[in-house]
Amino acid sequence: MRLATWNVNSIRARSEQVVSWMTRHAIDVLAMQETKCRDDQFPVMSFLAEGYDVAMYGDGGYNGVAIASRVGLDDVHRGFDGQPSRAPGEEPEARAISATCAGVRVWSLYVPNGRAVDDPHYRYKLEWLSALAGVTKLELGHDPAAQIALAGDWNVAPTDRDVWDRAFFEGRTHVTEPERAAFNEFLRGGYLDSAAGFTPAEDEYTFWDYTAGRFAKNEGMRIDYALCSPALDDRVFDAFIDRDARAAAGASDHAPLVLDLSTGFDS
């Protein structure tokens, strides 16, 4: 089974590119983020034509998440219990969706950006991560043998090696200690960065800003992850970041992260 996560940065603008990439690389399950469309605007037919079912959750803003699968798509949940809103009285944003695909509980997550350390969105980001950590820790605690993948754009660079220049990010979001502590809470809860051993290079990133020629200079960040439960981590035998997908014409500013899983329990 081949599982991938990709911030597609507008699925309506890139549906043909995304589906072509999936078929070319034999992707079984893709977690997508920043789809930027309502559910009724999602280009479902492009996926169905290639044998993929799709579950989506979008509100038409700059958020939106989805899961495409050709190995089953069951028990779909949009959002999660206790998910905070950006402001009191507002509906939760479309930032989390989960489904069971061939026995694996796959989450597609688009963690809030945070904007700036002194912005209310930064506090919202930390609250959102804390709430998600509580839910996913309970999920794993309830069934330690569960196969779970927390895949998505985390908008956190967990260590200094995950950014091209730590000094450049001084005082900015994505690298602050509270954000890194929030990310590490998932690791303390039992999840593992399953791609780490297969993508060891310090300059191997998943995101490059469109501005200032960042991609050409490889001035990027590693902020896209698939954190796996121990049972699922045992099945991971390879992983890679597809930099070529970021280099394509009209590409998203993120590259896909791909995990290869050995044959395991299916239900």
C-alpha cells in the first residue's frame, strides 16, 4: 500500500496534475490539504475516473482537506471532538478529516499557520494542536494496535534541521518552542515520524515559498509529516519526498510525502 500526503494549494486549479501524479506513482491513498473549495465544488469526477473514491471537507475558504483512496474509504469523520474555532461563536474550520482505508485510519490535517507570534491566530494554532493531540492520544490509548496515520501540513518545523536557515526564522512562527512542544506532544503520545529514517538529509524539505526564488535555491522547510502509530510504523519500508512534483509547471508550493507500507491487516 502506498500512502501519501500533499498540500495541493487549490485542488480545482491542480486536479489534473494531482490525479496524474497519483496514477503515475501508483498512490493508493492521498491525504490532501488546502483544497480551497466547498464540497460541492470539489472536482470529484477527475478522481472517480481513475478509480479513486474521495471524502472531502471544505468551507470555500483557504482551508479544506480531503482523502482520496482506491483501497476503501469508510467511517468518514469531518473535524474532531473538541476542535476549537478561530474565534468564539464561529464554526470550526475545515482542517481535519479522517477515514479508514484498507484497515488504516488515515487523517488529513491542515494545521493553522499561526501567522505571527503576536497574532491571535498563533494562540489558535496552539489550542488546535493541543485539542488534536488529546483526541489522537486517546484513540491510540484505546487500541495500541491500531493502525493510524496523522498525515498533513503541520505548519511546524520540529527542529532546526527542518528549515534552511534558523536565523532567518528568528522571531517567526513555525519554529518557536511552543509550536515545537505542541508537535512533540504527538511523539510523546506514541506516534512516530515514520519517514525520518528514509529522508535523512538536512536539506530535504517539503515546502518552498513561491517568492525570492526559494525553490531554486532550496531555501525550504520540512513541515509536512505522516506521524504513524507503532503498528503502522512497523509496516513502513520506504518513504520519500517527491521534489520533482514541486518543480512541475504550475505546481503547489509543497511537495508530496510518500510512505510505502508492507502488506498488513486489512478490514
